[in-house]
Amino acid sequence: MSEWTEAFNQNKIVQDVQDGLADVGFVRTDLIDRNVAANKTSWDYFRVIGEMSGDGFPFAHSTAFTPEWPIGGLKHVPDQIRELVARALMSLDRFSSDPTLSEPAIKGNFASWTTPNNYLGLLDMLLSIRYLDPVQRRCLRSSDEYNAIYCPPGWVKKSPEQVFCPDCREGYSCLCSPCAKLRDPEYVLKAELITTSWKGNVDLEKVEPWS
């Protein structure tokens, strides 16, 4: 991949692919369908890569499903309040004949609320793409772009000065060929002596070299 562009807005991604400013875009399912329904674009501009079908889902998609955003209560919120909020949310339904239940869902652009799904699959997916830091227990943010770069075996990550494209459009963040092919002796391991407080002794004659 010669260049990766972060648009920070999925509608901009759809527009850039349509206008030929990007070859491929990644957006959530139903986004293009919504824009088509609003007469903002047409499916004639797009092709779903690796489209999955046969699961009864009404929108085009190319990945397995992951649970939507959950809602939770902090420790200081009483259980009674949590239950009342949960019941109120799960009573909303955009297809309800009662306008007090359908209008909030329509205005909020959702169908309904339901009990949480199993999020372990989502955690496994985030770990597999190295988006979740299991030590700090946090996901990478847009500002962590450089730390999010993962190069395959035989490749190394370039320095930040080499990674970010100088001619990136305003409002975007661009990475240009962030990985370089490891070729001996183009890249070598560099080691330097540093002063430490460790006063241990090592018998070099008994140290076995790694093979």
C-alpha cells in the first residue's frame, strides 16, 4: 500500500471514493445505503470487496458482525435507576404504532435497543488487528496512528519523519509507505553502551551465545 489516508469522517470517505480521490474506503455497513436513500450518491460508483451474503442482513457488508455500542452505568448509579433507563431504552422501536416510542428511535437514527451481545468476539478481533492494548486495556485512538502501524515479518517501520506524507490534504492524516523491506545490510541492529546502576557480575566465559 503506497498511501493510507485517515479522513476522520466516514461520509468524506464515501465522497472521496466516488470522486476518485481514493481507490478503496472502509466504512460501516449501511452508510452507503443511507446516502443512496438520501439521493447523495449511487451504488454505480462502488463495489463491495469480498461481499458476504446468505445471513439475512439487509445491507451490503464484507466482514462478520460485531456488537453495536453498549450503554452502561457507573458504580455510583443506583440499580433502580439503571433498570429504569434500560427498560425505557428497550421500549423504543421505530416501527411502533405509538409515536412516543417510534419518534425517538427515528430521530436517533436507530431501530431499537436490545440486551447486550457477547463482546468477546469483538475483543478478539481488536486484539488480532493490534487495535487493543491488552496491558493498558485501552484501544488506540486517532492520535496513535504511528503506534498503530504494524509491519509484517521481514519489514520494519520507518521513522515518524518518513511515515507521514508532506502533501496531505487539510483535514486528513496520511501515511506514505510506512514499512520498509528489511534487506541486509541496509538495516542493522545498533547497540550502544549506557551507564546504569546495576552492579551485577557476569562471567562472560559461561555465557552461551544464542543460535
